Amino acid sequence: MMMECKELTKWFGSKKAVSEMTLNLEGGKIYGLLGENGSGKTTWMKMVAGLTLPSHGEILYEGHPLCYHDKSEIAYMSTEPFFYDFMRVKDVGEYYGDFFEDFDAGRFVEMTEAMGLLSEMKVRNLSSGMNAKLKIAATLARKAKLYLLDEPLNGIDYKAREEIIELIIGTADGTNTFVISTHLLEEVESFVEYAIFIREGKLMDKVNLESERMKTGRSLTDIYMDIM
């Protein structure tokens, strides 16, 4: 098992953002993390990425307690911007290369050029769609074992979503694992293998979508409505 979360809980003051969540992730799979705004998806991702500590519970990564060294194998893409406005596209690549030993500068250039991002473009001048593409390229240019993508398709047009989905599918090679938080169920249904449903910080269900389609014929939207 790649990742095991045991009774994972996170409090922020008097608010329990994640509640006693027990969840396992297999290696080489693509997971959709689904739930309403405020359901605890981002908090769970940040704990798994090692960016915030749980209030209670345990996270095991490849059989051992998650530690500082594991961060080098986990690539987390947040919803917040994480580049400086004055940077150019090529500066973002150099910035990531300085931070992460596993960053593949050549792959970053290939991905950005394929999506129409020129090296001299300034971050401050990019549209929301171009910014989203730059974020995903920087994240996927890392040779990580676990990719955590928080709302990578949010707030962008159809063409940009299609380009980002292509990059995700092209990076997923059976040796790495993806967890993709999204509200856009129809956009991810064709390639997500498991759906993780979270409501008010609690794990509601984890569903093998292929098995469910074969047994019941239900779409991801149908399953979401039934569970949530």
C-alpha cells in the first residue's frame, strides 16, 4: 500500500476540518477526491503532503510513518498561486529546479511549449487558464511517486481543461499515483479509477468506478448524488 491514513483528524480551533478518516491509497492508481467546498479535501491533501500536521491519527507512506524525507516523492499543487508576479515562464522552471532535485527542466519546457506558454511570458500577464497550465506543468515536471492536485480544472475554459487532462493522463504511467480534487465530475469520469467521497470532514465512501459501472451502469454523477 502506498499511503495509509489511520483515524486522521485535524482541528482548527473548535472546527474539526477532517474527522477520523481512515483511507488507503494503492500505488499506480488515479483517484478523484470529491466533496463540496469546505468538506476537508484541501486539509486532507496538505496533511498527506506533509505541509500540516494532523491533530490525531497517523499517516503511513510505503509502510512507515510519513516523514520529512518523503516530501521529495510527493508533489502537491495548491489552489493558491505559488509564483511571483515578476517571474517569466522560464524563471518558474528555474525556481522549481532549485527547490526540487527531481524536477525535469526539459519536460517542463516541452509541456509549457505544447500549451502555448512561451519562456519570456510574464506571470502577471497570464490569464487564469494560462496560470493553471503553468502550475500543472511545474508540478508534473517533477518525477514524483504521488501527485496531489487540488482543483487543477477549476475556473478555466474547456480547452485549457482538456490540455491539463492530457498532461495528467500522459504522466500517469502505472508507477505513480494521482489524487485529483475536483467539482467537475464529468470531466474526470473517463480517466479516474477510484472516487473518494468526503462530506463535512468525514470519508463517506471509496468507489471503484469501473466495477461500479459494470455492476450497475451508474455514472460518477449518479454515484455522487446517491452518496452525498
